[in-house]
Amino acid sequence: MAALTEAPPPLAPAPEAKPPRRRGRWTPYWLLLPGILWLLVFFAMPMIYQASTSVQTGSLEEGYKVTWHFATYWDALSDYYPQFLRSVLYAGAATILCLILGYPLAYLIAFRAGRWRNLIMILVIAPFFTSFLIRTLAWKTILADSGPVVGALNTLHVLDVTSWLGWTSGDRVLATPLAVVCGLTYNFLPFMILPLYSSLERIDGRLHEAAGDLYAKPVTTFRKVTFPLSMPGVVSGTLLTFIPASGDYVNADLLGSTDTRMVGNVIQSQFLRILDYPTAAALSFILMAAILIMVTFYIRRSGTEDLV
């Protein structure tokens, strides 16, 4: 009986559990490494090289040396400021036209296309399957002096108004600012439509029904509900259109004349024809800085700072 009532020996303490080993803590960094290397090699290093080139002096025969000649920036800006202003004007006009043309189409695709949505989206993206250069050259045929477009504009007396505004010359469209803006609008229109469609598609249709239940007219519903909710797409589309359009030189070169040269044409000429590399690099940095300032101001004014 004594053996049965004897207290059992104390149990040995359980071994302390080791914290789980974090094997994958470096995985995100390894996944980011290819992108970081790509940016360093193809973005950061060329930027540093161009910054160095912009403060060099010399010639192609004697070679260029870094002399920290910052006056190149002022000389480039004072000599080519008309091309800068023209680039902003043409890119701004093309952006506004893309918004006017693209918003109704994006609205149609998002809310009214139905089973035709995929087909319309393919038609929007289809121009990308053709070379940018070929698409621009095609506009030389479309806007030819003896073509149907110029004939229709003359019949409607549209060219009289645009000629008075300085966008056309006489009875022709080619080699005028209107031709350059038309080319920019056509080539960059998909960059406006796709962000608009993506933003409009996320709008809950029940919001439109609620606005209708509150006796809001379609115009009021669009002004109070649809357009404010699509502002992220509007901002993204205008940026994706304005930024590449302001630096474009193909449209101005093929559809314009010497009087419609943009800053991209000057940079291309300085790099490849005149071979004045410091001036070309300085113009590139001035253009980049100007676009960055305008984009930052635009985003803050539009109330979508989260896009920065």
C-alpha cells in the first residue's frame, strides 16, 4: 500500500522550442535584383554619362573633356526656347484632343459595349502591331493636298479658320502645325484610352442606379459621379500622352516643316548631324526637368498625389 501511495517523480522540463528559421527573408531582395540591375545599367548609368557630357567642352576632332561648363544649359535654352514652347503647345493640344476623343470611346467600352468589348479593345490596340514610323508615313497619304481629307476640309471651310489661327497654310495641311498635332493625336490615342477604360471599368454600376433613383439627370450623374471617379484614369492617360508627345520628333519631321520643329528634332539633330554632344545632352536634361516640374504641379493640382 505504501508503494501505491508514493508520489510520482517530477517530470523533466520540456525542451525550449526554437524559433522557426526565416529562410525566405532574402527572397524579396533576390527577386528585385534583376530589376535593380536593369535600371542601373540602362537608366542610371546613361543618365550619369549624359550629365557628364552636358558639362564638357571640346570638339569631335580634339575630344571632349569635363570642364564643368554649366553655361551650356543657358546657351541651349536661350537658343532653342521657341522649340521648347512649340513642343509644349503641340503636346498639350494632342493631349486635349486625345482626351476628347478617347473618353467617349472608353466610356462606351466600359458600360455599353457588351459582347463587342473585346473586339473594340483589339481595334484600339491594333495600331501597335504596326511600326510607329509606318503609321506616321501613312498620314502623309491621308493628309495629301489632293486627298479626300483636305478636299472635305476645304468644302467645309475649316482650313480658312485654321489658316487664320496659323495652324495651316493656305489650302494644305501637310507641313503645318495641324498635321503634326494630328499625327501626335493618332499615335498616342491608345495611351489615353487604355487608362481611361481601366478606371471606368472599376466604377460600380450601382452608383449610377443610385444617382438615377435620386432623380439625377444623366449629365449630372456624369459630372457628379462618373467623371470624379475616373480622375485617376484621366491623370494617367494625360501623363502617358503628354510626356512622350512632348519629346517626339518623328511626327514633326515627317508631317511638319522647319517652322514646326520640336525640341526632339533639335536634340536628334545635335546628336546625329551637328555632333554637338554637350548641347544635345543639356537640351535633354532641360526637357526632362521641365516635364518633371509640369507633371508634379499637374498631379498636385488634380488631387491625385498617390500617382507620384
